[in-house]
Amino acid sequence: MNRARWAATLAFAGIALLGVNLANATTVQKFTVSDLAKKSETIVLARVEDESARMEDGSKEIYTYITLAVIDGVKGSKRNDNAKNPKGEELITIRQLGGTVGNLISVVPGMPTFRKGEEVVVFLSAKDKAGYPWVMGLQQGKYTVTMDSDGFKQVRNDVDGLTTVDKNGLMLEAKPVAQQPLASFLDGIKTQLDVEGKVRINEATPTE
């Protein structure tokens, strides 16, 4: 793999790659949810429709392509509208380094993984030169939607194999964000961005 090309591509996605050790972890800039919301070009709640990997023509690099069907566009989703599926849902195809092609396996620790059929909330960069957005901050920018025992949707963030560096240069092992209700998570993002759909409080109404 060409590490210089890796670094340039990942930096485009706002990842600020600081180091890669294929046996251990990837070190990236630490992002809070607020950072991700502000820096991302697109934020969507989506369902994974397809996932495939291939070797790029003229290179020795493997890329994985993930197609997402948008359930809720939180920020900028129309700008990455590539197509629509038979259900009329907006489709977004993202890509990332690594994957499996035949007997060849390329692994980037800390890169998010996707499973067909799962629901996710993803924070995405602008499109790269090839026309594809990337997940911001590696695993920091992908939240998995799960169902709790009471039938309510929750979101959780897995950051295994990821080390982050804060603005002061302090290296810390990334810690997953505590599981929380999906509705509250999305509303918090919308409120931060001041977009349509956020909860609005009538200041004229007394509250306890």
C-alpha cells in the first residue's frame, strides 16, 4: 500500500491521520459529536443496502463500497444523491480503504465496518475526486442502531482499534459513546445545527 496516498485520502475525510500500525491501531484526531456535526458535509440515518470490495484499476489498493438507503437526511443528504432504489429512497454510496478481494485482505484498524441490512447514523465528508464521500473520523463517524428489550431504537458507537489525539496533542485510547435513544441522538444533532425537525421550546410557556 502507498502510505502517502492513504494519508492524503484519509485527511480529505477530516480524519487527520497521524499514524497507522496495521498490527495495532490507527491514530486520528479526536472528534466529539458536535465536531462531527459541524465538520460533516452530510449526516444521515440510513440502512445498509449493499457492501462490496474491489481492487482499483491501476493501483494495488483495495476499496470497499457501501451503498446506503437514506431513512432520514439530517444534514446535506441531497447533495450526495447518487440514485434511488425501487422504494424511492435516496441512495448514497460511500467508500473506504481496505476490504477483501479473493485471497487478498487489506485491513485498516479503526475503519468502520458495515453489515447489509443494519441501520446506521453516519457523518460523511464531501465527495473525493472519484465522487465518493467518506465516513468522518473513522469509527468515530459511524453509529450503529440497535433495538432494546422494550422495542425502542438506540445508537451506539464502537471504536475498537482506534487511538485519538486531542487538540493538545495528548494521545488517548478512544472510548465508545454511551448508548442512547436514537430519537434523542438525532434531535441533539439537529438542535446543534439549528435545522428543521429539532425540538422547539416555546419560551413563553413556563417550565418547571
